[in-house]
Amino acid sequence: MPESKGRDKRASYTPPAKSKAQAPNPEWWVPVFVTLLLLGLAWIVVFYITQGAWPIGKFNYGNLVIGFALLLAGFGMAMRWR
């Protein structure tokens, strides 16, 4: 008896392997990123309130760079929080 030509003889579908479950962050993660966020905000606020005299007077507008770097580090850690 002749064989049917209706189906291809391809491998059946196999779902992708499940990825490993990501481990939770260490206990220090949240306090560090919250501290970075608050420190960056405080740095910028102090710079504006003191009209550039504080936190580091010689840096002038470099203080803004430092403040925003602290904020970005905090946001970066917040994005990876599990």
C-alpha cells in the first residue's frame, strides 16, 4: 500500500527550556539604592540652596554632575531590584 504524502516528517515542536529563576537581591540592596537616591537629591538641593558654596565650593557646577551621578546609580540599582 502506498504511503500518504500529506505531512512532512519534521521534528515535533519542543518548547524552549525554562530559564533559571533569578535569585533575589541581597539584603543590603534596598538600603543602598535608597541611600544613593536620597544622597543625590540632597546633594543637588544643598548646591542650589547655598548658591554653589556647598557641598564642594571649588567644583561649581560639577556638584550637579556628582548629584546626578548618585541619582543615576540609585536608579540603576532600582531597575535591577527583584
